[in-house]
Amino acid sequence: MTNRRIYFFMVIATTLATTFTADGSQPNILLIVSEDNGPEVGCYGDPYARTPNIDRLAEEGILFRNAYVPQAGCSQSRASFLTGLYPHQHGQIGLATWGFRLYHDTTPNLPRILKKTGYRTGLIGKLHINPASAFPFDLHEISTANFQRNGLADYARHAKEFISAGDKPFFLSVNYPDAHDPWIRQVDGLPQKPQSRDDVTPMAFMGVDSPAFRDLVADYYNCMSRLDSLIGDLLQVLEDSGKGENTIVIYIGDHGADMLRSKRTCYEGGLRIPMIMRWRGQVTPHICNNLVSTLDIMPTVLDAAGAEKVNGLPGETLRPLFKGQPASWREHFFAEYHTHAAAPNFFPQRCVRNGQYKLIESLLPDTVHPDYEKTIAKLQKDYDDQDYAGRFDIPAMIARAPHEVRKAYALMRQPPRFQLYDLQDDPYEFQNLAEIPEYSTVLEDLKQRLTVWRRETHDPLLESEKLERLKQEVQFVKKKSDGKKHTWRYPEYLVE
């Protein structure tokens, strides 16, 4: 068997990790996941967010200031934090609802390993990964996406029943529908006092503004407020159970907001997320500025649980960062994009950032990004479907923006091979520095690091014939109904 094939099967080591707890007991793990939101949370400094429960959780644990997902898409991100692998490693490169799937059903994942370690495992909310059978949760409630927000109180009710069902340690993942669109202003009286367009402005990474846009953004923040209330109910259930002291609580967003220059991109607005971890007695509350990833969740949880280690995971246990002391840690973060649906979104990219600079490589450079117009059309439809008074004209809004913002949108529509940004001076990625000679040394360094990472992680799209074959297969599937019926071949030829 070749080293490459061994890598993709991810052989499990037989040695056990050591638990962190002084008495050797296994901690419970509560993983809270929200939909389609970046760090639009009060504790991250957002002036419009009303999130007292998440803010309190951050005060009691670690707030990871620079936390990221490996791909800004729902299925892709969720498969990554449950397997500890990049999408190009596990195979869930697009949405499960379009038929995309893991390369191998046997890929190690958190529920499978923790069950073998003696944990009860539960999932509340959607899984959104194919095949679902590869993730053997003992309990799965509210298996739909629930974008209409039906029965929101059931999330805490099911959690209470599961947490109280036995004395064995538990791993419970609770996945909420907020803040996915439709951005519903109020559900079951939540939030009690919804915000309106007069209370907010759009997130700065989009660079655009209009009264109509503020309608959408206000209801996005209303979703975040409702999410915070539901998380508060869940955390109260945990406290009432008496198990809060020995429970690791991790809260993450699955990727950035479904707006402009965010979800389905390699920009900061899509990849950067809120990530908070509380473990009383083990974690010193503080703000951590290190580059961390949701890929670090699996090695951290396995380490804490004393579970079997998985060889070759690209993430690291977060243990060295628990006390807020200086620690040897990664200096570069890598991410990627493939597609979301199929033909409407296919535009593969790879990216790397360090403490200051960010490089994005487009694997189909100088071609029109198919998702650019799709995103605009989708936001227009989101606005039209709501009961707003007015008209939303996104192209006109972009046309009124400052020159550097207009230029950034034109570049997003038809990207060159490389985009380079100085995230200290230009945190919202409006000024591409890739063609400026004085940045050539930085550019070449990050290009080399990106290539080395792609080789070390066995990125199949390094091979031009596989990129072309994937392009042809994905672009052949234009509708969701066709994607569900399509027999996807890429799990065979990408890791052949």
C-alpha cells in the first residue's frame, strides 16, 4: 500500500492520549455550532451584536481572536471539524444536498472514536455530510436544517434529555439554524426587541452600504440575538444538570455570513469565525491571538478524552494555549475552496496567511467566477422575499462605493492567479498587492509555502488533469435534483 493511500485511510494509532483532568476522569464535550456567521458577536467587538450569553461564555474561557475554518461552506466545514481533515483530504468538497460525499466511509471521525472510548454521542440539528451512516451518533434529533426555525425550544429540551440520560461521559453537538438565511426578524418572541435598519450598518468587509441593505443586515443581527438566547438556554441546561464543571464547551460558527465577499470565498469574511472554549479548572480565561482552526478541535477533544490518536491530522491539540502563556505554535494558516452547489459555484482556490499577509491562489485564473452573479441574485431574492419597503439594487450600491471597493468587486468577479493582502493595513482585503514589486519577496515566500502545504497534504488538484476532470464533472451538474441523482466519480479519481 502506498504512503498516499495510507494517508487517506488515516491509520489510527494504538496508543492512548493522556487526559488533562487531575483525577483522570473523562470530560464531557459540548460542541455548539451556529450557521453562516462570522465574529459578529459582542465579545469580538461588534458594536451591533446583542450576545450576552456568548459574551459571558468568552469571559469564562478562551476567546480565539484569529479562528478559521478550512473552507467557507456548510458541509465542507462540518466534515472538517468532525474528521480533522481539509476538504481535499476527506472528500466533502461541496454540499451534501447536491450529492457530494466523503472519499471513504471509514474516515475516522469524532463520534466513531469517542464511542469506542466509552462516550455517549449525540447530535441535535443537521449533520449535512454524506454518508450520514459514517457518523454513528447514538442520538440524532432535529435532523433537518430547520431554516424556518420551527420548535426552537426543542434544541434545549433534547439536550436536557440526552445530558441527563446516563453517567457515562458524553459528546453532544448542538447545531442551530441561525444565522442562516432567511434572516427571520422574530420567532417565538425572539429577539424581544428586534433591531431595524436605523440600528446597524453592514459589516465592513463588504465595503458597501444602503438603507435597503441595512434591512437585511438588521435581521441578520436579529438572528444572532436569537441564537444567543438559545445558547443561553442550552448552557443553563448544562448547569442545571450538575455536569458543567467537567464539561468542555466549545462554540464555533461553521463559516462567515452568506452575504458579499464572505461565504463561498477565501476572504476573511468567509473563513474567519467566532471560536470560544471553556473548561473550568483547566483553561485560564483570556484572549488568544494565535492562528487556530476548527481542524484543531478533533485533536484537542481526542487528547482531552484520552481517546485513540489519529495519525496525520493537520490540526493540533490546543492544550499549549490553555493558560495564555507564550507557546510554540503555527505561524501560517491554510484554507481552500472548491464549490458549494455544483456548476453555479465551482471556482477552486487555495490560500495561506501569516501574522500579516494573506495570499489567495485561484486555480482557474482570469475566468469569471460563476458565484459572483449568483450571490448578488440570491441577496436580491432574499430581500424581495421579505416584507421590506423599498428596492434593493446591489450593482448600483457597488457602483456608488469608493474606487478601491469597486476595484475589489471587479477582481472578485474575475480574479487573477494571485491576490496578496496586508491584513494589518488592509484587514478587509480591498488592495491586491500581488503585482507591486516591493511585495515580491512576501509573494514568493507565501507562494512557496502554499505549494509545500498542498504537496504535504496531497492536494489532488495539483495535478492539472484531475483539476480538469473535476471541473468537467462538477460543471455538468447544474441543478440540485441532478446532483442528488448523479453518481459522483471524483472520490475515485481524485485519490486514485
